[in-house]
Amino acid sequence: MSLGTHPSHGSCSGESGGMRAVARCGLLAAPPYSQDETGLFRPYLSAAHKATLATVALWMQQAGMSVRQDAAGNIIGRYEGIRPNAPALLIGSHLDSVRNAGSYDGPLGVMLGLECVAYFAACEERFPFALEVIGFGDEEGSRFPVSMLTSRAVAGLLPHAPQDMVDTQGVSLSQALEQFGLPLRNFVQAARPPQDIVAYLEAHIEQGPVLEAEGKAVGVVTGIAAQYRFLVRITGFAGHAGTMPMSMRQDALAAAAEAILIIEQTAQQGAQDLVATVGSLSVSPGAPNVVPGDVSFTLDVRAGTEAVRNAAVEQIRMALAALARRRAVTVDIVQQQDLASAPCDEALTQHLGDAVRQVTQEPARQLVSGAGHDAMVMAALAPMCMLFVRCEKGISHNPAEAVNSTDVETALQVMVRFIENYAGSFGTKTEQMAG
Ligand code: GLV
Ligand code: MN
Ligand code: MN
């Protein structure tokens, strides 16, 4: 990388871009970019999301990009290639968060994309492809019952407007979109034609402990685990807590407690990459003196392959059916989401590994991602690859999430090197723009 400074923004040394990315994630973790005062929560289509888009749009412009918002509420910055209207290398991640989130899950990948462009704009370097940076609006699914709505829209996986689902406050997706100035019927217009996108790159914190344990700043992802989401409803019979003999109860919560332990044991006894989580539960009527009659809980099951995941779900279904008979309750399991496992593109992953080796002087550590990412959906649109950044103690989905700025600087250098190497593989030399 040559040295020099852009008059308005980034530095052509690439230095301190990583620090700025970290600082910006910190800024986005508090109001007005968070809906909650006491911890970060930025649900899709909230006022906090809107405020975030305005600020990210400004940063994208400062980095040298033209900016637009698509029909699904994604923000997209574009830095033209050598020739105008060239297909784009898309770099991105998500801007929404879980409740009481950490600062880096999602925004770090967007900020790093932005820093790549700031660097190339400062160096006046363009490629045979355009660079686009995308901040997806919904990856976590923390507002509506499904996740990755917005990357699915971009990847063209929603041939029709999505089902008009309702959030926990009773606000429908169509109302929330309308308030954002986005009609539901236009949602599918966020789809990109495959010929517009040459590849997708996502940088993300690892959200696990492997890189830290092995003393590596970054790692290269080989694939993303398959996911299922279900809503499980157990119906028993509500009764008086003082008068209903224990032998006559159809206690939905006690049945749910047993079901949750069965789910946990199934995953503990299964393949090493199998995980199953009950993350949210609601009890009705929910009073100290009433035997619970109705319980619903979410079930998230993941594994590296569909075969392992599906076999575990079959085992859980059979065990819960037996439990229902034994406890005289009914158990309904409704599938809400099925995300296929996504292998990363081999050639891109090789380029990314080469870039890691060039920057760190060490071979790249390869990892499978148990966490879901927009990349797994974008794989349907374009070849994709992912870079992981070490995070402290592997903690994520927790306000204690932390990264080291030096690691983020390393990630930025790897991404810059990857883009340059990838451009080289296009067979066309990159051009220095005239002053
Ligand atoms: C997203 O963070 C997911 O893996 O569910
Ligand atoms: Mn997350
Ligand atoms: Mn994430």
C-alpha cells in the first residue's frame, strides 16, 4: 500500500481505518441509534434503524460513494469501477441487532466495507468491478418471527411480497414498512439481477472462542451451518394451584420444562456441530396461583449439514410426541424458518486465505460458522466468502462483546489485499485514476 492522504476522508496508508470502524460501531450502540437507553437494541424498521441509516449514508458519501436505500430498507453505497455501471463486488453485513446486543455483531462488517472504499478512494484506485457496501436491515429476526428478510429480498429469494407478519407489539410488517416510507408490495424490488453482482464478501466477529484460543487476529470461513426455527406450543389445562391434585394436572409449563431438557440432551448427545436452543418462552395465563394451561417457546436447531440437523429434529419430534401422550398435553411444532447450509465459494476463500497469509505472514485458520450470516443467503445470488475477526472470549449477543482495534486493522488490510488480488484474477490491471 502506498502512502498518501485523501483531502476529505480516508488515508491511503489504510492506517487507522480499523480504529475508526471500531469507534463508529461504539457510536451506533447508543441512542438515537439504539431504541433502548440501557442497552443496544436496534430492530428492523425502528426509529433507531432510520437514524442509523442517515448516519451511515453520510459516512458512505464521505468515503466517496453514491448512496441509495432499497425497497427493503437496506442502505447501499456504490464506488464505481474503471468503467461506469460495471457489476459490483458487494461487501456487507447487517445493521439490526438482538435485544441487549453487543456493538460489533453486524455493524463491524459494514464499517469495514466502508473503510475499504475510503482507502481505495484515497489511493485513487479503481477496479474492473464497482465496489458496493450494503447495510442489511434485518438479519437477526429480532422484530418479526423470521430472520434475514432483507438479504433474502436482495438475493431474489422472495418471489412475492413476504407474508404480512406481526411483531410482539402488534405492528404488522406492512405497517412498519409504510411508516418507513416503503410499501410492502415493492419489497421484492430489492432483488438484484445476478449479473449485477460478481461476488459477496462479509467480515464479521467470530462470535466464538477459537481464534482467541489460537492467538489469531482473523480467520477464514469455509461454510455456514444449516438452521431451523420452530415455534413449539404445548397446550394443557389451566386450573387452580391450590385445589388441583398433582396426579390430575395437565401442566403445560412442567411439560415444557421436560421438553426443553429433552431438546438439550438430544443436542448434547448428537454430533459435535449440532446445537439446539430454546431462547424465548411465554406462559399463559402466567399467574402464581394458576396451573399453566398454555406455553409457547422458540426452538432453534443448527448443524453443519442438513442431514445431521434434520435427524436431530426428527428425534426431538418423536420424543415430544411421547411426552405429550404421557402428560396428557398436546404439542404442536410449527416450522418458521429453514435456512440451508452454505459452503463458501472455494476460489474466493482461497483468495481470502492468500490475503490473510500476505498480511499476517501465517497460514489462514479456517472455521465453520455456527452463527447465521447474510452471506448464507447471498450465496444464492453470487459466490461468497467470509472473514472472521477475533472477539474477546468469544462473547456475542451480549453487551460484553469486544474486539481489539489492532485485529480490526488487520482485517481491513486483509480485505484490501483480497480486493486487489481478486481484481488481479480478473485479468485486467487496476488503474490509477488521473489526479
Ligand atoms: C444470528 O446472529 C444468528 O446466528 O442467529
Ligand atoms: Mn447476531
Ligand atoms: Mn451478525
